[in-house]
Amino acid sequence: MIAAPYRKHGVATALLEAALERLRARGVRVAEAYPGRQQDSPQGNYRGPLQMFLRAGFEPYRETERHLIVRKPL
């Protein structure tokens, strides 16, 4: 979760990009994320906003009652 004063400044996106690079370096072939389907508050959106993952190249894979599972080949 990004602290309120730092939201909307690209911090989560930078962290996601760094994580993806680290996963690639370790030989991971697919990254998966679980953003919430309902993004009603910053606290409830602690897994990251769906739009951030879509902009990073993740694609919808499967839906559950509470989450949309997204994947990205590395």
C-alpha cells in the first residue's frame, strides 16, 4: 500500500516494474496479480489498481468473486 501523500505519483508503477525485472532475472516466466474487482477505496485497493496492471501489459486470465486474476508473460 502506498502512503496517501505519495499516491498518484507513479510509486506503485515503479515498484511493479522493479518487481517484474527481478522476476525476469530469476527466470520466472509468468507474473500473476490479483487486483480487486471493486475499487471502492485506496485501502481496499491495496493489491494495486487493475488499470496499473493492464497498462503494464497484464491480461485478464480468470475472475473470482472478489478479484480479477491478471497475468503477464515475462
